[in-house]
Amino acid sequence: MHTDTPSRASIMIGGKVFRAVLFDMDGVVTDTARLHLSAWRRLFQDLTEHSDMGNVELSDDDYRRYIDGKDRRRGLMSYLDSRHAVVPPGTPDDSPNAMTIRNLLRRKNTYFLDELGRSGVEVIAPTVRWIQQLRSMGVRTAVVSASKNARYVLDRAGLTDYFDTRVDGIDTAKLGLRGKPDPDTYAEAARRLSMSPSECVVVEDATAGIRAARSGGFGLCVGLGPAENFAALTESGADVAVSDISQIDCPRT
């Protein structure tokens, strides 16, 4: 999937020329953000009912603010901090029922895979059609995800070959990259494509991802989501916010 061959194909958006488009996965390419939300809610409902933390159930707004777009550990710690909840990190020798960060992260992943097994992977059709158009024109594409399950999800959706490279949660751990909202993962994807950030469009549905793209100096930041999320996306640095990627006018140059 990874290739270092430069591409000269490009598209024009808003009068600017771009040579690559970098996509977040959950909520942008695949309709799996809702599965993550469901898994997180199940986890925090467990904690509310079976721990002494009090009510730590998760609202939509809390999910967007503290968890969405971040890697699993960073999202968990961000939300627990917001509730002033202190949980020990844990060790590999902990019992499965121990209240530790390690166990909570494992449990959340188990819940997500349960949701995925029940629902399968639905794609976000307008985004997939646009990726197909970009690739038919020779424009380079990448997927940048905080998830360690990204390859599995893309394989299940039949989308693995739609991208020239993938940077995911496994790469983040292996390479010591900082996850979103830091720009490292998007910068790594641009590097693998032999592109400068200014030549790349980033498409994101999470404010953490938009902040990552903005701080990384990417040429265009597109926020994708329902209208009620537009204000948060633009405040985080999105150049434009749309509910459907087909609303982006991008003729080939």
C-alpha cells in the first residue's frame, strides 16, 4: 500500500491546487464512529453502576469534546480527568476485574469489536465515491486513524486498496507519534506520500483531527458532519464544514 513514487495529478478547491487528500476513518470513510460511541457508553455505564466513581455516563457532547478522534488511551484519560476520576494505570499482571486504565482500555476495545460483529461495517457512500473519483484521476489518498483496528475495519469494508498509505494507532505506538490533536500522524501520512502538508487536504469529523491538521500546516481542512457540529469544527480550524463531501467542488487541474 505504501509507495514513494511522486504523483503529479492534482485537484483544485477554492482556487488552490492540492495533490493528495488525507481522510480520517471513523465517521468520514466508515460509519463506525457510532459504534465507538456505543462502546464507550457501555463502558462508562458499567463504571457508573459497578464502581464508586459516581455518575460517569457519557453524553454526545462529552464524547465529541473529550474522546472523538483521539487514540483510546488519550480519550479515556481526557474524559476521566473531566470527571476528576483517578484510576491507576495497572500492570499486565492485574486481574481482569481490576479497576485499572489497562483493563478499561481492553474492555472498551472488546465492546467495540462486539458492536462491529453485530453491525458490520457500513461505509459513508459519498466519501467512498469521492475517493474512487480521486483515485481515477491519479490523486493520492491516505487514511489517518487513531484506531488500532483500522486495518481490520477497512478490510471488512473492502476499502483497503482505496488508499496509498494508512497511518493508524499501531503506527502511533510503534513510531512514538503523538496522536490527534497533535499533527504527527497526518505529518507521517504526508511524508509517506512524499508530499508537503501544504499540498494536502485533510477531511475530518472530529475537532481533535481538525486541530491536528491546522497545527500541522495542511493546505485545506475540511470538517465533515451534521450541521449542529459545524460551529465546533470551524472554531477548531476547519476552512469549510459540510454535511456531505460531494458538496466540495474540486475540478481536476
